[in-house]
Amino acid sequence: MLSTTRIEAAAERSPLVGEAFEAARTAHAGQIRNGSGGRPYIEHPMAVAEELARNGCSDTVLAAALLHDVVEESEIEIEQLCEQFGDPVGDLVSALTDAEEIEPYERRKEVHRADVEAAGREALMIYGADKLANIRALRRVYADQGEAVGDELKAPLDVKVAVWEADARLLRSVYPDLPFLGELEDELDGLRKDRLAADPPPGT
């Protein structure tokens, strides 16, 4: 079960976080997260924000984490976020928003990594927590569905894993003291092992 006690406490304590929480819940209402085994979409930004709350991040970072997918997944635009939540939150969400018009998928993610790196450590914190939450969630579903979970994703599972590996390398290079970087790398290694165990090479 998703444990979100810290971010819920932050939402009660901080008007900024509380308002971002409500905006995210409204934006993601009725949405199902791809590769989640049918879980409500809002659980993903909550998991990202919970990881950041666990590591003592500011209310600005927590609010941006809760809102980091709303531009991609709803009709909300960056300008609206800046107006409602302030430029620091809006700028972080902007850095964390994919340029979905860029193809192929791998190139889009290269551009996104560069944008996040340029935005600085707070954006990298959210980015890393996002990848950690994604991999953890996928591993849970992979345990039940195996490779079939890839059918739900926006890119083939091999491509997703390669992109996550590149994400981890970026974080290791530019933010080696990211508090949960080791956990991210361990989860990624665990996913590799999960896939290998499900489909071992011939002769093993």
C-alpha cells in the first residue's frame, strides 16, 4: 500500500502544498497511470512528493512534485501554474515537462535530461524521485504481469529501461550526493534482475 503520511501532513501544514495537492487531484481525477497495474494516477505524484518530503525538501519542491505531470496529462498550462502557485513552482514544473512533440522517444528524453540539468538541483531532486517512483511501481506490477506490463507503456520496456539507465548516469554525474540515488540505482538493478530471472539466456 502507498504510504503518504509525510506529504499529507505537509498538505495540512502548508497552504502552498495543500493547494497543489488539491490541484493535482483535480487534474488527475479519473486517470489511470500506465504501467501501474490499474492504479489511480494521483498515486504517482503523491509517491514522488512523499520521497521528497522524507528527505526534508522545501514546500516549493513538494508543490512542484505534486504538480509535475499536470501539464502533460491535463489542460493546465505552465502560465496558470505560475499565476496560481508562483514562478518558482511553475518553473520547476516547466523543467519537468516533456516536449512531447519531439520524436523519437529516446531523443525526447535526451532533451528532457538536458532541460532538467540546466534547471538545477531542485529540479534534479524531483526528477530523481520521479524515476525512483516509476521503477518501484513497475517492479511491483512486473512481479504479477512480467513483460506484459510493457504493453501499457509509451515506449517498449527495453527502451524505458535504457532511458532510466541514462537518467541514473546523469544523476550520478551531476548530483552524486542526491539522497536517494543509491536506492534508485538499486531498484534499477533489481528490475534488470527481475527481467533476467523471468527470461534467462539460453543455456543458463
